Amino acid sequence: MAPLIEAVGVSKRFPGWLGRESTLALAPLSFAIHSEQPAVTAVVGESGSGKTTLARLLLGLAEPSNGEVKYRGRDLRRLDSEERLAFRRDVQAVFQDPYGVYNPFYRVDHVLRTPVRRFRLAASRAEARALIAEALRGVGLRPEEILGRFPHQLSGGQRQRVMVARALLLKPKLIVADEPVSMVDASLRATILGSLRKLTDEHGISILYITHDLATAYQVSDSILVLYRAHVAEAGAVEQVVTAPQHPYTQLLIAAIPRAHATRDWLAQDGEANLGDRARTSKGCCFADRCPHAASACLEAPPALYRTEPRRAVACVQFRKDPALSAGDLSAVVSEQSASGAEHRHEINPSNRLTRRRRLSC
Amino acid sequence: MSELVLRVEGLSVAFDHPLGKVQAVDGVSLALLPGERFGLAGESGSGKSTLALAILRMIKPPGWIEAGEVWLAGTRLADLGEDRIRALRLAGIALVPQGSMNSLNPVLRIGRQIADAFADHGLRLNRSEEEGRIAALLAEVGLPENVARLYPHELSGGMKQRACIAIAICLRPKVIIADEPTSALDVVVQRQVMATLARVQQELGAAVILIGHDMGLMAQFVDRLGVMYAGRLVEVAPIAEIITRPRHPYTRALIASLPSLEVRGALTGIPGLAPLLRDLPPGCAFHPRCPQAVDRCRTEKPPMRGIGGAEVACHLA
């Protein structure tokens, strides 16, 4: 079966404006999310690294400059209205700001009732009410405390969990959660992330968790993609990547997280070095200007993704002895699907084209 | 007593609300030595930022300072008129407010915004003196000289935050209050900005109050930490003491809510919600969320008392 969502060489470049240089927001990226193996995949990177662009591409909110995003084997741009509705149902989004997504004039019931009506989830009002109540309980909220209230009467954490409940209503296959906890307190973070994790474990929903916080990514996800300036620096199973990072950027990122330890070595570690003052190269590795191991080879060509372990790929020439991923396809590294996943994809491609042709001839 | 740079005694702040009085800060006392780094931690709504504003007498209606005193190096701030308080802000106590990097004026160059601070504090400088001082300030926070001629949108988040630190230190304050200075920055830039703040603070010999909720950042930066809950300080202790032996159950919960990089699946939140400040539970405000609460916690407000090197407001500590 075709993967639920697949990115094939997807990239995004924003055009220059009034003679300015264009900006590469996401370098070509290939990976897939399969609905048969629900898992949490984290996309981690600093602001401007391209993680939200990736989310928008996968949600069909932005069009790729190159490559394509496929839903069940079909290019998102070529879905017919029925497929589009199915896509909108299967793939849900939870955004960063639990304040901005609500219309303050409507009660919170509105955001829950709209999808029920739009997707005809319930035959009667009573059924709709029962569905909504069930979804709220699914994220640890008491319906009687939530329904009938206005957004400003709920806390940030409650609001964000209502958004998760809204996504849950549609029984989606994938939830793209873009920084869902960056605006809530540390004490609530655990609760919201816990309810997301439960969706995967109990309801079989895959989650793409987009965050700048490597520590929470480590806590909730199975796989991780580390982005740096539009490029994948390192990807693979979260346990390996976080506990033994191989890419110098991942190493820097993990060392920069202040730990609640009695040993104080955080400020001393690099002080104010690594400011990225060295000239950036346009053709070499995007991290070369800050990399402590940068060699002349790093300035010449961008590194390939080398598969250093069955479930890890690193974009660094230090690992050039390892095999490079074919066509940079991270599918096998990111999901637990075996390497056969790649052949699998080639099989479906022709049939895919066939169905499209048949559709056209109809 | 005279060697203290800042002394806050029983400071209380209340706000009028249609449904009753909101006690945002309730009898907070603290003392800072010159050059000391003090942290204020707690959830949002615990009163950290309000306390900072109250120290500077910047509470606006419908809020008011209900009780308490603030001394800056022996000067009782309540004795000063509005003019002298205004002169003392920035020159004596500088505040780097929350989200300050986004409150730089977008249509003024950075240099002009620093010069504004000089002018407002009655510093008459000629052009070359002014340029020289601005360049020196920018160098102090690790920014190149040409930043003075740039607009805020031409700077990265980390550079904007450094520019804000440059403004905060331009009149050599004795106390710098930094309210979540790095909450919008990624970890690598956060470390650079905090290193800048640490270096500048040491050069000036200024005390720092760092407000935030990231216990990891507190552990790595401050010398002493005060934990606030529902407007009150519930624990104050040297940072090493708090990290290795947190005595208040709320402090323990705050530390535990920090996602670990060592153990997976150890993510624990604090159960329940922060209380409504206008309707605080009787006794200890934390008792509805406290895993160890006993009957006494529900009726009797625990006073702050010294235990070892720490001060804790908990019946069970």
C-alpha cells in the first residue's frame, strides 16, 4: 500500500523580492509516513531551519518548489474533491498558538461542532454531543468544564488540548503538531505531550511533532529529523540521535541545553564562541561556518546523507565511508519499515501513474 | 544591612477586578548582595513579572502596591518623588522586560534608541562622545560597531536581545532585572546571550534578577533561587541546595517537569491548574495540587522558615 503521506524530493524556495536573493526554506527532502505503523516523528530545528515550511508542505498549505507531496500515492496538487476531503480528514493540524486559533466571539463548542457538521460525523445533535464529549475525554478534559465556555475562560493548556480533541474527532491517521507546547507552561507541557503520545499508542494516530525543544522531542517521539538551515543534519531513531549525536550540529544543540544539575559547566562550555561569524559557503556544507571540525572538503560540496547505522543518517563528510542514502530517501531511516520500503515505492509508482491516466480518460 | 544592593520587604501588589481583589504579589521579601545573580522561578501567573514591576514602582491602575518597602543601596524608594524614581529606572535598576527584543522601535536605528536613553537621563553629550559611548556599549555586548546604524529588523533575535542588554547597561545600573530574556531564542543563541549577560554583569558588578520558569537555565546561571507560587515566595535557597535538595513539593514538581535528556518517558507535569489569584484556596495555596498535603495544609498558611541554608514555606519541610 502506498504510504499515507510521502515527501519525494520536496523542496521550497521563496523567490527574491525586488532584486533580493531567493531564500531556500527547505532543501530537497524525501521521507514517508505509513499509517500501518503509528509513530511519533519529531522535526527539530532552530527558528528559520525550515521545520514549519515542512509542516505546511505536508499539510498542503504551501506548494513545493520542486518534488511532490503524495497522499496515498497521489500528488496533493492533483487530488479530486473527494480525495481532498479524505486528505483533510486523515491529516489534521495542531498549531502553535492556542490563543490565535480561536474566534473570541464564538464559544469553544464552535471549533468542535464545525468538523462534525462539515464531515457529517453524526446523524443527530445528541450523537454529535456524545462524539465531542468523547473526544474531550480522550485528551483528559472534562466536557462539562469546557463546553459552553468562551476561549478566554479557558487556560492555555485547556485551549491547546481542545485543539487536540478537535483533531481527534475526525479519527485522523496523522496529526501535524507545529510547536504545540511552546506557548504553555512547563508544568502543562507534560500533560499536552502526554495526550498526544496517547493518540499514537491508543488510537493508532501518527504524529509529526515539530519543535525547537530537543528534550521534549526525546521524551515523546520514536524518530527524529534534525534540520539546520533548510537541510537535514541528522535523522534516525530518537534514542541514538539524542544520546549519541553524530552530526556536529546535533552535538552543539544538545550541549547547549541547560541541565538542572548541580555541576555548572553550561556557560563555560563555549562562552560566546561559535557565533557563526565565519563566512558562509553557498556550495558547501551549510554548517561549515560554525563547525569545529570543518575541513576544506566541507566548503566544496554539500555532504550526502550517510547511513551510519540501520536507523540513522548523518549529513557530514566525516562519515563518507558509510553508504550514502539513495536519492537522499530517509523513509527507511525514519520509520521502522525495513529497507524494502524503497523497492515497495518503486512498485507503486507505475500503477499510480496508471490510475491517474485512467482517471483522465474517464 | 548597608552592603545589600537591593532589599525588598513585605511587598504586596493587588489588582482590582470586577469579581474581587486579585492578590498578585503577597508579602514578598528578598535581599540581594552586589554582583549576586538571583533567580525568580514559577509558573505563569505566579507573580514574578508583577514583582519586578513593583520593585520599579511601575504598577499601573487597576493595580496598586498595597504594602511593603524597597531599598536600593540604602535609599528608600517610597521617599522618592516621581521625577527621581524615573531617573532611577535604568540608571539604578534596569529592567529588560519580557519580549523586549520585539519592543525595540522598528523605525529607529539601534544607536538612536541607545542615545534616547542618554538624553532622557539628562546626559548632554556631543556627537562624537555619544557615538563613542554607543560603540563601546555595543562592543561590551559583543555586537559589531555598525549595528548602531541598523534597524531592528536587520538583526537576528540574539542580536536584538544583546541590543536590549546594551540599552539596559548603558547607565551602569546596580541591579539588572531580566524577565525571560531568552524565551524566544533557540538554545544555542540562548547560551550566547546568557554568557553575554553574565560577562557584562560581572564587569559592572551589578546584581541580576533573572525571571523565568526553565529550571535548567536557573541551575546553570543563578547563585540563589526564589520559587514563587500564587504570589508568594515558597522557597529561597542557594541554587546548588535547591537542585540537589528541593524542600518544597512545588519546587520538586518544577524540577521534575523539566524534560530529561537522560531518561526517556520520565516526563511529569504538575497535576491540576494554577489557582485563581482572586480565589485562593485556604491554608497553603499549593495544597490542592500537592501529593503530600495533610489536613494542616488545608487550614493553616505555612510561614517562611529557615531550614539549613534554605528558607521554605511548607509545613512538611
